[in-house]
Amino acid sequence: MRVTVSQFPNAQDTLDSAWRGLVMHVRRESPDLVLLPEMPFHGWPMARRELDPEAWNATVAAHETWLSRLDELAPAVVVATRPVTDGGQRYNEGFLWIPGAGYQAVHRKVYLPDEEGFWEASWYQPGPPEFRRVEVQGLRLGFLICTEQWFFEHAREYGQQGAHLIVSPRATLAPSTEKWVAGGRSVATVSGAYHLSANLAGASDLATPWGGTGWIIEPEEGEVLGRTSAEQPFLTLEIDPREAERAKGTYPRYVHPGPRTKP
């Protein structure tokens, strides 16, 4: 199976050209799955501390509009997150877009930061604490959206559910890039699943730019197979789900809590 990860600007003046570049890459490389960053189709409103309902609604509307363009990446399955309003509550929703089937909501972000530049808990609600893998085209997949990557118990849980792949759409800044890569390697190592991440890139509304650096990490040793960069914003590689299945039988994935030895 061929998978594509990306780094992607959400600035409106560069979004269209970046999209065209992605469409050209997908046509050339023919991936089965394309991972986009966290909330990729609008500026980042959560840089402001106070909730602005109009800004939230504009972000929701922009993502709704861009959903109609995901068929430009067909026949690939597209994976990303978007803001949604449901029953008067606001969420960050991880989804699949599947050719011929359309939109499938999968997971709403549970762990929300609330600090300078990332006032997410002030803007929207956490989703239910459920981390259930889904299956698409024979591939078992789970979401860990950005901050959720650091809660490794859920990576291990996905591994025990037989996930071949864990995806982490992100919105993270340049100074923290290597920390996030290290965390991604740990996700793969504890789960025995490939770990894919895609991130926003370029100018941000914050003091530093978005970090870019999407990656593909293999499931046994947590080795980074490839990273995106400003020079290579899209990366496509072949992965083998059988490698993820094999990795789950090796250390440390096979270790499970057992009964305590009596004194």
C-alpha cells in the first residue's frame, strides 16, 4: 500500500497553490491514502484566547467548502481533521473521505491544550474518550490527533486492536519539531503500527512559523522512513501491513500485564 504525508500552509494566499502541488503529486505517485494536517483549510483561530463564534463558524464553513474538492485526490482515501458544530457543541473531528462512499467521521479530539497560541479547550469541547480503530480498504487505522500523540496508552491500545497504521494530523510550531518526531517514534514502537503525521507549514499567526515535517515511521524499531520539508512538502512511500502484524509479536509489543508472583 502506498501512503502520502504532507506539510501544508493554511494561509489563504498560499493554500490554492499548495493544493495544486498536492494534486499533481498524487496523480504522479498514485497513493492509496493521503494524510493532511489538522484543520488544514483555514487560518488557526485558536491563536486568540477568547472564543470568537464568527471566526469558528468561518473555519467550519471553509472546511465544508474544501470537502467538495477532496475528489481531486481520488482514488486515494483522504484523512484529516476539521472543525464541526454538532448539537450546539464544537469539536475537532478526525475523518476519512473515501471515493464512492464520501465522508466518514471517525474520532473527535479528546485531549485539548489551553495555552498561548493553542486555546483549544477554550474554543471547543473534547470528544468522547474513545479510541477505536476503523478499517478502510483492508487497512486497520486509528487516530491520535496532535496532542493525543503523547498519550501512549492509546497507541498501545490501537496496537492491541490490530491497527496497521496510526495517523496524527498536527498543528505544531517549528521550535518543537524534533520533540514531536521523537514522540512519533514512540507511538510506532509501543503500538507496532506504522505512524504517519502531517503538519501545517509556513507562516502562522503566532510568534514562530508552523513546523511542517510530516513523517512515515516503521512499526518495529520506530525508524523514520522519511520526512517532508519545505523542499519536499509531500512524501509518498510503500508500506506493508504485514510488517505491522509481525511487529506486534516482538518486543515490547508482546509484553502484557500478568498475575503478580506471590511472595
